[in-house]
Amino acid sequence: MGGVPGVRGRHRTQDHLSAAVGHPASPTTGPVAARRSVTGVKPLDPRLLRHAATARVYLALTVGLGLASAVLILGQATLLADILPRVFLDRAPLAKVTGPMALLAAVLLGRAGIAWAGEVAAHLSSARVKSQLRAGLLRHAVALGPAWLARERSGELAALATRGVDALDGYFARYLPQLVLALLVPVAVLARVVTTDWLSAVTIAVILPLIPVFMALIGISTQRRTQRQWSTLSTLAGHFLDVVEGLPTLRIFGRAKAQAAAVRRITNEYRIATMATLRIAFLSALVLELLSMLAVALVAVSVGLRLVDGRVSLHTALLVLLLAPEAYLPVRQVGAQFHASMEGVTAAERVFAVLETSGPDRSATSVRPPAAVPDLRAATVSVEAVWFTWPARDVPALAEVSLALHPGERVALVGDSGAGKSSLVSLLLGFTRPQQGRITVGGTDLADLPLVQWRRQLAWVSQRPYLFAASIADNIRLGEPEAGVEAVRQAARLANAAEFVESLTAAYDTVVGERGVGLSAGQRQRIALARAFLRDAPVLLLDEPTANLDADSAAAVQDGLERLMAGRTVLLVVHRLALARGADRIVVMSAGRVVEVGTPAELDAVQGPWSALVAAAGPSVGATGSAGAAGAVGAVGAEVSG
């Protein structure tokens, strides 16, 4: 496992280069960048129900609790309006109102119970929805592949999956329950008031829509500010991670202190954006409170004047005055909780943008059942007139490339940097799809095959294998998690890794740092070879596996490679041309095109692109005839030493 073919290290290089000159990388490179602007915030985004099944159950439960709460609100107001006149006007003894008071106590307990159940359900559902969204985000990011991830910023993705998804707590625990109450309670209150005092019902109905109108106007401003706040936070997270990872480079160029100033500047921008959002939230709460207070005051004045004139009874007046605030309270609370939920809603929009990005595996979304992947021990892999251009590039990385990999054949892919070799490997791994042409496996289009099953028959060793912060054994088991201890040790022996691993204090249980910190480049490469041995796949894709190694390490890796390649179909991408001489065929690429194909002997016999590459490389890669693996290993050692 290593860098992405064709885009290897591009986002890190760009970010570190930007850091080295004192500027943070552009925030438009990540998944939470401004280029994915939110077109509008919906009260209930249907994508949330589609991507998080738990939200559907919670929504149904919230509606049920909201209906029960509306009924209890009406019951509470009715009981109070009945008890108070009997006690204060009719001087009714306690015994006469014991029943209604008991019912009132039950109603109050019921409302408290519903509030408690709503809180519990909200937090449980929030935890489950966040878990589902995180899992879906991770699965889809993996499905999109390294080619997509290489165009994103790791820090922004990490902030999205952690802080961003966590911000949905306010949405589920506060906003969504109030939204349901705002839809149900005012309707229930109006239905009850209109049967008692139609004039008060008209007053409530006329003023009630003004609150959502003010909420919408305030929400537009809040939405823009929250997006700016989230974008700044994402930039800060991405830039901080880039600075940490690129700290050695920054220290070498004397730019570490400049980056500390850049982090302070972005942090200050985030503080300003946050305070601006809070300012809007506090002012909007004041506006909504004032509007609700004036509305209740109008109802109270109207009812009071008619009560003095004797046109309404005290029972009716009390009932209206008790219900009027209840009609406005849920709507007002929706506006207040809207601000608390905006960060989560904004982050959810970004999550949905990632989840709705189409990946390279078209079989996963096809209505037709995927075709069975042929056995690669007997099937030919053909690249047929393929064209491919990387995003944001004008020049094709591959232009009408055709190539065939026959079972058991060893093909070497050579050419200058930028010739398209790694881009071709990326297509074969299924990380990207060709814009024109196709890749077939035993006559079946690779686009019609499930990529998971296709990759089970592949082993890939890159020039920069990625090792995780785990034990050496777990790193070797990456492609075969269930492999036993003896299988891991045998793979290490075949890869010439057993000697140095067993010399460590904890041997295979030794924990290495992220990216293999604690191991040399040659040791990391042999761990990657051990992975491939354990995988035991019929097809090997080797992307310059001896690059950047010293002579001894390169020789040890090449010795392991010869054992690994025996009896398998191999596509070997090389810069060290001596390694290509052990291949059955050599394919020479230049500027994204195949310019020459033939056996080593055939290409040596003509003065073509291969001969030009050999002449430029020097005498260490001169014709070796059929000297075999030992000659290739010796040539590699000489090439590195020279």
C-alpha cells in the first residue's frame, strides 16, 4: 500500500509548498470548501432520512411525542381555566376541586415525562445517526479511492468526521423536537381557541405567521455566516495538520515561526466568524421574544376589555390567556434553536456532498447484477484505446493507450516521469475510470465488475508503501486480516524481512509509528512485499518498488521480488531500466502514449525510444541478454552505488 498512482503526494506537496512560502493552502481543495456552497437550509433535509435510517424512527417518535404534548397543553389550560374561577369566584371547597387538581397534577407529570422521553430519544438517536453518518462517510471515502482523497485535505476531512458530525447534537436534541412542536401545537391551540373566542383566534392566526417570516430573514444571514465560520474552521484544521506533517520541511527552510503566525491569523478569523454568528443569534432571539410578547399583549388587551364589558366569561378569558403564549412559544423556540443547530446542518451538507460524489465502482450503482470476476490466473487483462485526464489538468495523462497482460506474463512499463505509467496503474487498480476506451478482463469490461472482488485478485506494491501505527504483524496482515502467526512469519521470510523483524525486542509485535516511523525505507518496502506474499494474488502491480533505496536494500527487495513474481502475472513500473530486462515484454511510454513494445532483445536490436532511455541511463543498464534475476540485482546495486 502506498501513494496514489498518478497523483502521489500531490495535496501534501501543494500544502507544504504553500506553507514554506508563508501562505496556507487554498481552502478550495477540500470537501468543505466554499465551492460546495449550501444552496439552502431545509427544516428537515430528506437526505438525512435517506442516509441515516435511525432518523426516520426518531422523526416518527418525535411526531408522536409532539401530538401527546399538544393534547396535554390543551388539557392543562382547560383544567386551570376551570379550577381558578371555581376557587376564586365560586368559593368552592377543596373537596370540589380535588378531582380536577389531581388531573392537573397528572397532566404536569405527563408533560415532564414527555419532555424526559424526548430528551432521551433525541440523544440516543443523535448518537446513532452520527455513527451512521461517520461510518457512511468513511465507507464512501474508501470507495471513492485514493485518487479522490489525494485531491482533498486530510485535516478538513478529519474535522468533518469529528467536530462537524458532533455538531448534529443540537439539531436532534433541540431543533427537530421544537420544529415538530411548532407544527402541531399552534394548530391545536388555534383549533381550541376558535371554539371559545373566535376574535382571539383571528388575532393569534394573523400574527403567528410573522414569526416564521422574521426567522427566515434572520436565517439567511445566519446561514451565510455559519458557512463562513465552518469554512474557516475547516481551513484551520487542514492547515494545522499540514503544518504538523510538514514541520521538518518548514524547519529546514526556516518557516516554522511564520506558520505559527499563520495559525494565529486563521484562529483569529475563526473567532471573529464565531462571534458574528453569536451576535446574530442573540439579536434574533431578542426580536422573536419582542414579537411574541407584543402578540400576547394584544390578545390580553382584547380579552381584558371584553371581560370588563362582560362579553366574555372569566373561564374563557383565562383559557385564551393561558393558550396564547403556548401558540407562540414553540415557534419562537424553533428560531432560537435554529442557530444552535446551524453548525451541524452546515456540516451535514458537507457530509452529503461527499456521500453523493460518484465513485469509480459503477457496478455498485448499476441496476444490472454485476458480472462475475474471471479467474486472473487464466484471464487476459486488456487496455483498449484508453484516454484519461486528471481533474484540473488540460493535457491527457493517457492518450489512446492499448496494452495486454497475458496470464503468467511479466511486463515492464518504462518511460520518463510524467509518461503516464502510474496513471495506468491507477486505472487497473480501479481508483479512476477512463474517459474513453475500456479495460477488459477476460473480455468483460472492468466497469461492469465489482471492484472489491476484482481487487481481491490483485497485489500492489508501490515505491512509498503506507504503514499504519500498529504492530508489524498487523501491517503485514493488512490484506488478509485473518491470517495466522505462522503465515505472517512465512511471508516475512519470503520478503527478506524476517531477519530484521526478529531482531527487534518485540519482533512481530513491535509497534511502528504512522507511515512506518521507526523503520528505514528498505525495511518498509520489505514489509510491503510481505503483505503481497501473504495476499498471494495472481496479478502483481509493482510501482517502482526499489526506488529511493540504497544498494543493499534494493538488492534485498529485488531478491524478494523475484520470488514474489514467480508464476504470477506482473506489471512492473520501473525507472531503473535494469529491472526491466527480466521482463517478457517491455512497454515504453512517452507523453501518455505507448511508443514502443517488444522483448528486451527486440528493443535492443533497434534504435528506438528504449535505446534512447538506455543510453541516457548509462552503461549500468546495458544489454544483459538472459542473465536473469541475479544480473538485474547486480545492475540495480551498481546503479544505486553509481
